[in-house]
Amino acid sequence: MKKLLFLLFLGLGLGANAQTKTKKAVSKSITNQVVEIACGECQFKMKGKSCDLAVRIDGKPYFVDGRKIDDFGNAHGDDGFCNAVSKANVTGKIIDGRFKAEKIELVKENK
């Protein structure tokens, strides 16, 4: 009988530890910050299926949701996002490793 109770409690204890824990969405707000912007795959060496818009915030790249790479011109042009890294003033949130854009304004650099 003691063995049966021991096995029962052992099984319950192991079952409780096996429960999956849900992750909370990690979120960080970005307001009017100047960041690098380019093609994630071509310029930031991110893994993806095609050319996708990305920003690099504090040294870390994030794919962008809410805007497309060709919204800013031909991505494959001489100064397009697949061939050059540009600067942009952005506002939005980093949620689950992606940048949810509310505002993206390219910053013209003086040459």
C-alpha cells in the first residue's frame, strides 16, 4: 500500500512539472528613434524567404510589420534597401521579436 501511494504522489509530482508554461508577449516601445533600415536578408544577414524590410535597433535587427520593403522605392535599385543600409526615424513596438511599425520616415543624409 505504501508503494502504491508513493507511486501515485510521484506520478502527480512529475505530471505537475510537465505542464507547459505560456510565454508572455515581450514588448518594448520605440518613439522617434533614428535606426538603421534595410533588407533583413541582404544587409542584416537575417534568415528569411525573400527580401523583407528590417530595422536594426540598438544593434539588433528586427523584421518590420506594417510596411513593405518596396514602400520606399525599388529595393533592388542602386541605393535600395537590398544594396544599402539607410537611416530612418521610427515609432512603434517590438513585440515577440518583430518591429510593429507605427511610423517610418527616412532620414536624408548629407553627402
